[in-house]
Amino acid sequence: MFCYQCQETAKNEGCTMRGVCGKSGETSDLQDLLIYLLKGISIKGEKAEMVDRKAGRFIAEGLFATITNANFDNDRFAELIQQALKIRHAMPMDAAENLHDSVTWTADGMDAFLEKAKSVGVLATENEDIRSLRELVVYGLKGLAAYAEHAAVLDFEDDVLYAFMMEALASTTRDLSVDELVALTMKTGEMGVKTMAILDQANTETYGNPEMTEVNIGAGSKPGILISGHDLKDMEELLEQTQGTGVDVYTHGEMLPANYYPAFKKYDHFHGNYGNAWWKQGEEFTTFNGPILMTTNCIVPVKEAYKDRIYTTNTVGYPGVAHIADRPEDGKKDFSAIVEQAKTCAAPVEIETGTITGGFAHHQVMQLADKVVDAVKSGAIKRFVVMAGCDGRHKTRDYYKDVAETLPKDTVILTAGCAKYRYNKLELGDIGGIPRVLDAGQCNDSYSLAVIAMKLQEVFGLDDINDLPISYDIAWYEQKAVIVLLALLFLGVKGIRLGPTLPAFLSANVVKVLVDNFDIKPIGEVEADVAAMMEGK
């Protein structure tokens, strides 16, 4: 295997024996093969007069399945590979087409898949800079696909996105120049903005605009079900099916922002949030006592302590773990097995008490716009610091907690994603009633941070978004953070600090391009970084 798509990749160079995430070499190879086949589908699909929506949806699903910590199940990848082969061979083919061995390869079976995978992985591209840019595009597409998939579940789709996925994947098989690949990278960022806008529309039109909310983080006395991941449709159906059963529902990790949506507040058995970021699953899933539903990526290797009460659904998979089938057309998922098991379980062990406040997506912040603008004009707020992105298990991520504690009291932190768990329970106070940590929601909601910045630019009458008193100190872990980064670059944001490390998949020359054009920089020492950010550097 060779994989370097996440921040925790071995030695910040690449995993070659087993993924730091826990995936085996075989799983990694099958993911490479699936990506290869998605490129083959795309080569055909981009030539069609009309977008093949079925193929587009499958490409999004396949890309999403290969995101870090989404699916560890080799059998599931074998099924996806079989589906990919069928879709690819069913699509119209140019008589002269010989790209991507789309006619000749009809391998069938795990051994054949693994043998084929050896020749189609990341390292098949020999030129380091071309490889770097190709993978940057592919990883951005994985994040884009995840957001597109979430929107599609709520019946919000745009064929333009599927067409672009095909165009971009097909382009990574061609001998494009560095300049052409850089342009493709920027277009990926542009499509990332479009995708996140569609997802924002899907979420808010379906469940209402997130609103400022105090979320209970203690445990109740009833049995509970813990829902993690990102899928709000699963959240809705789980709440419906647990109503009146005597079972409470708790969010975990990136599902915390579900507490902010008006549509979910009508359920009196929606108890609050339990635990922290994804990497603490081992201990927190153990103490929860009840069943756990993993709706999207962020699952980690499952411990025996809770293996008999964890369930996966959607693109998530883990060997030996029960999987909840997709909802039938015009129907709902069946969570009855989870509900019945929950009734037999003890209540969660309380691991903390109190509340945390969130719900500051763009609509809520704009409700406070006059207050925010007055605070900036009066000097009560000197600077905003965007500390969005991902959390991870390495101690170097305490940097973000230390930055939060070191920032002057006249600064406000804007956040989205699970990076906030490093500091969202600190007592950082407020500025004239404006909390110093404004949580916009999931990593899926990072669009809100861009909207807030653009609205402030408009309010202050600035020509350049970089003239705002905003600094960007972003934590990344996986590929949804990559598309957020590319979206920010497309919007013209410069001076982003990125950590805990720069991506291993960026070659030295590609890093230089990003530094020269966008002033991207690695994080440094806390005090020095805070001082520089306060000076707008």
C-alpha cells in the first residue's frame, strides 16, 4: 500500500504497511482500485451529451467511501468495484477508445482486484509534482463528493457537480502541464464553494436555520442511542423512530450541531451531546453503554467492548459490524434493531456536566450583524480568528487550545468542524454578549464562515476580503478539509496557517506555488503566531 491522504500519515510521508487510521494494506489497495475505476467511468461520462446522473451519484458514493475513516470493509469495496465495472461497461464507448483499459480488463474476484490494484495506486504517477497536483485534485473531489452526497440525500442535486467530478477525474489521467493542473485545482475549489452552498440550502430549507443554542453535555437516567457522523436525514429518522420508546438520543462528534436546528428541538427525548471528537470513540463509546449509529466517516477501529452495539449505515463499513440498509425509494431506514437493543442497555455513564453554546451559522451571525459591526468599529472586537477544520489524536493539536487561551480577550474565534473540541469547553467569555467562540456547525457548514466573511466585507465596504480583520489558523485531518481549503483559495483568501503539518501529498514545488500565490504557511509557536495574527500577518 501507499497512502498519504490524511494529516496523520506515517512520518508525514506515507503509510506503506498499515494505515495509521487502522486500515489494512488490502483495504488501501481496494480503495485505489475503486478510484481507478471511477476515473474510467469519468472518461466515458464526460463525453456524453447529457450527464449520466446514475453514474454521477455512484462516483460521489465511491469517492466518499474512500475518505479517511469511512469504510474498512473489504467485502463492501469488492461490491463497489463490481458495481463500477458494470457501470463502466454499460456506458457508451467510442469505437477508438482504448483509455484506461476500459474494454480489456474484466477482472472478477478479490485476488484479481488486489493484483490489479498494484499497478494503479498513487505511485503509478512517477513525476512527484504532477502526482502531487493530481492527488490534491482527487482529495478535493473526495471532500466535494461527501458534501454532494449529503445534499443529495435531502433531494438537492445539481448535474453540474457530477459533470465536474467526471471532468476532473478524467483530467487526472491525462498528461496535463503543471499550470493546467493548478487551474484544475482552482476550479475544484470553485466547485467546492458551489457544493457547500447547495448543502447549506439543503440543510436549512429542510431543518431550518441553526440558532444559538445551549447544548446539554451531561447524561440522563434513561437508556440512550448515540449518533455520530454527519447525516442529518439519519438524525431525523432516528428521532422519529425513538419517540415514545423511553430511549433518549445523544449526538457525538460532528453530529453535535444537530442540536442547533429548530426541526430537531421538538423532540423532548433529544437529550444533548455526549463526548468529544471522533478520536475519543474508544473510551466514550465504551462508557455510553447503549447502541451507537455511525452515519458517515469518522469511525475508528472498533473495540470489543462495544462491537456488539455499534451499527454503520450509508458509506460507512467495518468488518463484523451490523450495517443498516439504505432507505427504500420514498421510504425510511429501519432503525428498529437499534431501538430494541437500546431498551436493554444501561443509561450512559456521565463523563461531564454543563452546557456548550453553538449555532452560529451565517443566518444567526447576520442576526447579530449590527452588534458585531458596532463592536468592531468601537474596538471591542479587534480581530476574528477562523480556527475551523478537524481534530486529531496527536498532542500537537493542543496548539489550537493554546492559541484559544492565548488570544487577547478582544478577539472572536469562528469555527466549524470537530477542531472546536480543543477549545469549545473552555471558559473564554464573551464580548458585549457575543460569545468569543462562534460555532457555525459541522465541517459541512464551513460555507457559513465564507458567507460571514463576504458579508462583513460588504458591510465594511472593502474591495479585498483580505482587508478584513480576520486571520485563518486551520486544522486539517482528512479530505473534507482539503475541499474547504481549496474553496478558501478560490475565494481569494490569503495568509492561511495550516497545521499541525502541511499535507504530505504536497511536493516541495507545489508548496512553493501555494506560498507564492496564497501565502500559505505552516503553524509555528503559539505566542509568535498569535502576535503575527493580531498584526494581520
